[in-house]
Amino acid sequence: MKEKETCFERICALGARYREYRRALGISQQDVHRKTGVALSTISLFENGKGQGMSLTHFYLLMDALDRDIDIDALIPEAHRSNLRKLWEQQNKMGKK
């Protein structure tokens, strides 16, 4: 029986998934930086599993840099999908007003 995944492990998985998704879209970290103003070091730390202190604002900016209609299920680990999906949808509604 597998032990429950730690918060650190989930954040590492999320960062790795983000990197894979970004690369699949052909978007560089520099492109993300230009679109969002988020520091390259923050982007790199997140993608390399060291983004535990990253703000939710930066997280949303990084998601928006890829695609406003991003498939959040492709990025969010299973255990956190429902909570983050709600936040994501609220953010998108607020941004469209």
C-alpha cells in the first residue's frame, strides 16, 4: 500500500507537469517571463520542484501564460483537482469581467 503523497511531492509533480505542458506547447521560460513578469528564477524553481513558497498569484499567472483555457486536470495531481479547479474557475470568471 502506497503512503499518502506529501505536499512537497505534489508540488514537485505539479511543477514537472507544468514544464512538460509548456514544452509541448513550444513555449520557453523566457516567453512565460515576458508574458507574466514572473521572474525566471521563480519559473525555474517551480518547474524543478522547489516552488513551495510560490504565491497563488504567480501560479495563476504561469497558467495564464500557457493558455487561458488550459486543461487544469492535465496539470493538477488527482488529490487536489476539485479544490484547485474551483479556484481556477473563480479566477477565470473574475478575469473575464
